[in-house]
Amino acid sequence: MTTRARYGQYINGRWEKPSSEQWIDVVNPFSQENWSQVARGSKQDVDRAVAAARDAFLDGQWPAMTATQRGALLRSLGDRIAEHAERLAEVESRDNGKLIAEMRAQLQYAPEWFYYFGGLADKIEGMVFPTDKADMLSYAKYEPYGVVAAITAWNSPLLLAAYKLAPALAAGNTVVLKPSEHASVSTMELADLFADAGVPPGVINVVSGYGHEIGDALTGHPDVAKITFTGSEATGKRIAGIAARDIKPLTLELGGKSANIVFDDADLDLAAVGAVTGFLSAGGQTCVAGSRLLVQNSIYDEFVEKVVSIAKAARLGDPFSADTHIGPIANEAHFQKIIGYFDIAKADGADCVLGGRVHQDSEIKDGWFIEPTVYTNVDNSMRIAQEEIFGPVLAVLSFETEEEAIRIANDSRYGLAAGVWSKDSARALRVADRIQAGTVWINTYRVVSFMTPFGGYKASGSGRENGAVAIKEYLQLKSYWIGTSGDVSNPFVIR
Ligand code: NDP
């Protein structure tokens, strides 16, 4: 795979050096080698990117395009991504350490967002209202906001970019995209495809750099009209503060502490696979991780045994190897954060029945690898049950009744997702209805689609990505009144 020694920033259809002339080393989390560099962006770079996006929104090819042409352009971008899916997947896997199998699946799937929202671009219909006023016509139509600041996290940079770019562009906005300092290269490689897909200069700009250095400059920029963000709750709150100050609409996809609830009438073998999917897929570095497993008392021991026996067979290693189930943790700071929870769990009195340590295998022992870790006898008030760990760590709780399961599941500041496992479909639906989460999976886990809305309740976020409703996140409604009587009556009275 050939990559560049350095990636500048993609502004107004051109690659530019950062004005700081400084660069950030790109580290492969598996080998821990520096393999490239990305620009350390600054406020000046953000200002140039936002100016390019503003100009492209106001003038030139983009606003002159019909919605149908915008749709065709999005489909063309989807085609380019499909052509380069393998390469983009390899770059991303090298960048964030996630399994090549997972990244391949994501990159083969990502074009669907551009096809789906490309199809939607010319189906954004306004409305005509009935009116109680004589001789008046009243209607409304949707308009794009203008410049959208789109900020993504390191765990799935390109899929998250697709979640944001496709609806934002379909709606007619222009975008400044900022990937995470920990995994920027795949987004830069994506930018290489824009011109070929026919994206006019300035319509999508990509700036890289440290979030704490350029984040506020981007979200607080007066010409940024809308913000969409995926990442931590802490950063989400900071951005929400800026959005509140500047009265900017905001879509937030933050973390979770999702409850995966297993009833004694579930297919336990299936549910055990679902429980492992919940906490070990992507090495637990996924916002929808089912990291709180709630198991009915009568099957608790038997079920924990099943989960542990699957989890302990998971192989850690090179994310590029077909035999690997769990890759490294994406960066050192995050690795240290996860390890810190082992002491917290111990101090809180949880029992560790699997893992609870960095990996001991001689071949990878120096890497950022953490063994699949399972804690039992967890009380929901413990920190490992309340805080998002974002690693391969499972907290197993018990419950007696349906009512208790619902109470524990909802006793969380988060509400991104949940799982319910039961062969009794009435029970499963009854419980799902009462779970405070944006997505509930029944007898399955971690399924997402461009067609189904995704987002959080409570501290897990606001707004929705995916599905036709997501395009509304990038549109504002303008109402019109047209007088048809040829008469304007009393100017001192509301009409
Ligand atoms: P952050 O929230 O720090 O990062 C997410 C994105 O926000 C990155 O692009 C980051 O840039 C950027 N950012 C950072 N500071 C600002 C700012 N002030 N203004 C605007 N953008 C900013 O999350 P981390 O990557 O540090 O991950 C920490 C935790 O977040 C994880 O442990 C996990 O709990 C959660 N997380 C949740 C995800 C989800 O899907 N909901 C995904 C990833 C993480 P930069 O990286 O350059 O600082």
C-alpha cells in the first residue's frame, strides 16, 4: 500500500501545507511505528477552510446545481469510494488498529450512504398550508444551512464521515471536515477522490490537527452555521456550549453504556454470541458497545460461563491477519485509560473472571493489547457500570424481574443503545418500549444501516444520523406568505 510521507490539508480543492509548518506523526497502533505525518492545523487553516466553504456555498458551481445534479454527484462519490474501498480500508486499519475485516466491511458499505442520500437530494419536498386568511397562499420549503462543521472520532473515521457528508451535501450545504488527530489519514485519502467525483472546489474541505487547538476555532467560527459531532461526552458538552452561545444547530453522537439484557427464556447460545459481540467487537472501541450485560438470576452462572468461554478464545494480534479477532487499542492514551479501570473495578469490589490485564503473549506483549475482560458481581452504581470504558471490558449484572431489568438498564446517564434477548416476543417488545435508548436490538446486536435512524437519548447525544429523517438535521424551514388580493389593509393590525 503506497501512502504519502505527509498529508497536507484539503482546502478549496487543493492540498496545502499547514500555516504552522508543523506536522503530527501518524502511529500504527499495532507496530507502534510512525508511518506518515498529517498537518498540525491552526486557526488560520480553519479560517481558510471555512472561507472556501462559505464562498462555495454562496457562489459558483455548487449553488447553481439542481438537486438532481447534486444527487448524481453524491452517487459518483459513492462509486469512487467503492472503487477504492480496499485501499481505504487498509489505510484506516493501519491508522486506528481496527481489524481489516471490520474496516473492509465498513468501506464496502460506506458508498450506500452516498447512494441513499444522493437519491434523497431531489426529494426534499416543501409543503403548502391550508390558511384561515382570505386571499393568501402560504407554503414552506427547506433550505440548507450553509457551512457545516463535521467532526469525527478515531474509531471509524470514514463511516462516520459518510454519516455526516452524505446528508449534509444532499441538502445543499458545504462542509469543513475534521478527523481525529489519532486517525486522519483515511479521511485525507478520501479527499483525494473528491475532485475525480466532480465535487467543486470548496464544497468539502478537510483540516487536520489537535482538537484542543483548532476545535473551538472551527465550531465557534461565525461562518459555520451548523455543527455535527461524533466523539466523547466531554467534547460534546464543550461544543454544545459554543453552539448555545452562538445559537447554532447541533447534531451530537456521543458515547454510551449500553445494557444488553438476557432473560432466562432466551436462546442462550445465541445470546452469548450477542453478548460477546456487544463488548468485544472492534475491541470494545465502539460507541454502541453492550458493555453492561444484565443477566437474569436463574441463568447467571451458566450464562457467564458461556460468555467467558467464547471471549477467552478470541485471538489478539495483527489487525491485518485473518485469524485475529481483536486488534490493539487505537492509541496509547486510550490504552492507559482502559488499564486504569482495572484498579477502579477492584477497589469497587467487582470480581474479575477473565482478563483484567494487558496481554501476556510474547509476540504482542509490548503492544497496546488488552485481554478480553469480564467482571461479575457488578453493582450498577460501580464506575465500571456507569462510565464508558471504550475497550474490551464487560460488567455483568444480575436481575430478578423484568421490572428490575428495565430499572437497571435505565439507571444510566447514557441512552445510545440496548439489547434484549428473549424468545417471548411480547416480553421483548414490552421491555424494548420502556428502555430509554435511541436504538434497541432484539435478539441481535450492533446492526446499523443507512436506512435506519441512529442517535442517542440522554447524554448519548441529540439529533439523528441515518435514515431519511437525518437529512432534516441539515435543513432549515422557510415559510412564505403571498398576498393575492391586490390589497394591503390596516398597517397597524396583525393580519
Ligand atoms: P474526543 O471527543 O476528544 O474526540 C472526538 C473528535 O473531537 C476528534 O476529532 C477530536 O480531535 C475532536 N475534538 C477534540 N477537542 C475538540 C474541541 N474542543 N472542539 C472540537 N473538536 C474537538 O474523543 P477521543 O477521541 O479522545 O475519545 C475519548 C472518548 O470518547 C473515548 O474513550 C470514548 O469514550 C469516546 N468516543 C466515543 C465515540 C463515539 O462513537 N461516540 C468515538 C470515539 C470516542 P482530536 O482527536 O484531534 O483531539
